[in-house]
Amino acid sequence: MESTGKCPVMHGGATTTISSNTEWWPNALNLDILHQHDAKTDPMDENFDYRQELQKLDVAALKADMHSLMTDSQSWWPADWGHYGGLMIRMAWHAAGSYRIADGRGGAGTGNQRFSPLNSWPDNVNLDKARRLLWPIKKKYGNKVSWADLF
């Protein structure tokens, strides 16, 4: 027999590579509008350049404001042992944890944790307080610093 000593597994015929998961579902809805950084969903003016705005930022002043915020306990949400560090770390952790590998959406780089449905996820309970603490800083620096950078 000619086949004696050959590999019993058939090779070749059924081994094709799929370039993307869209080939699995050719009739799926086009959800491009949901993709991040799409002009249709960008709230900023088309001429807005975050890199230019960021260069105008007084980083030392921002750091000083953040340092003050961390130790300035508020009556409406007292800091744990006089420091908000744990709350801010938790917020950053949960923002990063929202990244979805399946479609590349979410994550800490967008600041989307302040929007629905992420802001109402049970895991994110009380993180609205962290965002409320950051609000005066965001208001002060405006578009020079993004919510994602503050998180």
C-alpha cells in the first residue's frame, strides 16, 4: 500500500484562513457609527486638535490641583483615611476593565465610564463620586485635559 507510513490526518482541503470575523456573519448590521474616533460621534469641532490643547496645559498646576483634591475630604463623600487615592485607583481600574476585545470598544482611553450603560453597571457603584470630585478640575482646564486623562 502506498499510504502506509503516511500521516492519517488530511491536510490542505479544509484549512483556510479567515481574515476577519465579518466573514462568519456576512449579513450583519454595519455598526461603523459605534466605532470610536468616528467623525459622526465626535462632539468636538472638526478643527479641534487635542495635542495642541494639551501643549497649552500647565501640567504643574494640574498636578497641584490633583494633589489638593486627593486630600481635601468632602462632607458629601468623605475620603477613606483622609485620601481619595483608593477611589481614584478603583475608577481607573474599572475604566480599563470596560475594554472589550471582541469589538475594541470601551477601555480607559475614552472616558466613556461617565456615560450609560457603563456608569450604571453594578461594578461601578459610587464611581460617580470620583467623577464629581474631578468635575471642578475638568471645568477649570476645559478641553486642555480629557476625561480619559483625568481618569
